[in-house]
Amino acid sequence: MKPGDIKPGDIKPILELDRMVHEPARLAILTVLAAAEEVEFQFLQRITGLNKGNLSSHTQKLEATGYLATTKAFRGRIPVTSFRITKEGRKALEAYRKQLRKVAGG
Amino acid sequence: MKPGDIKPGDIKPILELDRMVHEPARLAILTVLAAAEEVEFQFLQRITGLNKGNLSSHTQKLEATGYLATTKAFRGRIPVTSFRITKEGRKALEAYRKQLRKVAGG
DNA sequence: ATCAACAGGTTTGCAGTACAAACTTGTTGA
DNA sequence: TCAACAAGTTTGTACTGCAAACCTGTTGAT
């Protein structure tokens, strides 16, 4: 860093996008969850088009961030994982959409 | 992959986002370029808030993809790099925004 | 009763990327 | 003449997304 250089903080970014939400796979997940009360893994996989591995890891990240809550239960003897969006997650999604509108235009 | 598994192509993704445009740094660059005829490196750096290194590498990627064109010239004896958005870039940005509107809501 | 195939996920390995820091080439000022 | 500056570029690291391999238990066929 040299004198005259633009320093961190010199500029307020136009757009402050939450990376956790910005990732398309997670955006899809949150968007679906925001519209439903609770959804199951399989359903979520079909609707988002993600494979199991990626759906699993993305939901884990969303959970670690507190945007999503996981429930594990059994249907008969078969394990079923379900997800809900948290209050935090809903807030984050709303904030993200607000940012998007700035750039989406029209 | 086992029988019953969801296969690639089984599902048409809701959202088809161009990763080259989706990256916030590049989105900012393209957005600025779309609004101006031609902009200089320094200006672009100030307005996007990126540091020189990252601005340089992102513009190079955009150029490699054909979304941006670079002009190098001298102001006096000092080198000045300028950028324009290409026709392709404008199209890509427009398509991206169209996708965004689906998810941005209200 | 045994064993292969299935259901429902999770973990791993790799390949690609963004960011900051270091470097480069030339210029200006003391 | 030589240190500081201008304008970028290249490098190194740390992260992250994806597909494939793996795991645990269940069901169906023989």
C-alpha cells in the first residue's frame, strides 16, 4: 500500500451482498423455504435440482449460519430430514432481495 | 448414482445465472460500464471499491469472456487503461437482470 | 436366513476462484 | 542520482462449490 492508494474504507460499496445468500444453490433453497412452512430433503432436492451431496452441504452451511433449521425424524423406519427457514434466514433473504432490486432494474 | 436417484437433466433449474456476471465485483464493473461510454481504471476502482489487483484480474476475466474491451493509452507519458462494455457484455447483463427479477420480488 | 439392492443422506477430493500482498515498469521530484 | 510515486500485473493462499465415493440402516428376493 502506497500513499495515494485507495485505502479500505475509502469507498462505501454500492452493493453489500450476503455471500451466504448470494450463492445460487442457497438462494434457491432459501427461496423455496421462504414460501413453505417446512420441506423435506427429497422435495427440496427435486425442486432445486441439486444433487444430494450438494444439497446436504449447502443446508449444513445455512444451518451453521443460523438461516435454516433442520429436523430429523423417521417415517416408519426410514429417516427423513426436513428444513425450515429461521427468522434470521428470512431477514437475510429479505435484505438480499432489497439489494437485488437496486441492480435488477426495470 | 443409483436407480431412483435424480439424474442430471431431470430438472430444469428455476434460475440460470451467468456466473461470470453473478460475482459481485464483476457485476459492479459491468453495471458501471453499462451506464458509461468508457471509463478509466482509476475511476472504476474508486467507484467499485475494489483494490487494483482485483480490479485488474476481474477485468481480465471479463475481457477473456468477451464482455469487456480494454484500451491502453498514454496521458502524457503515464499509462492509462480504459474499459468499455461490449455488445456481448450488455446482452449478458441484460439477461442476468431478467433472471434477477424473478427472484428479487416486489 | 442371507445377501444384494435400495433409501436417505454425509464426507471427501479436487478443481476453480477471489482476495490481498508482493512485484514490475516506467516517471517525476528533490 | 535516487527515492518516492503512478498504474497496473502477477503470485500465493485460503475458500468454496461440485461430483463421486462412502456410510448406515432397510427391504425384497431366494
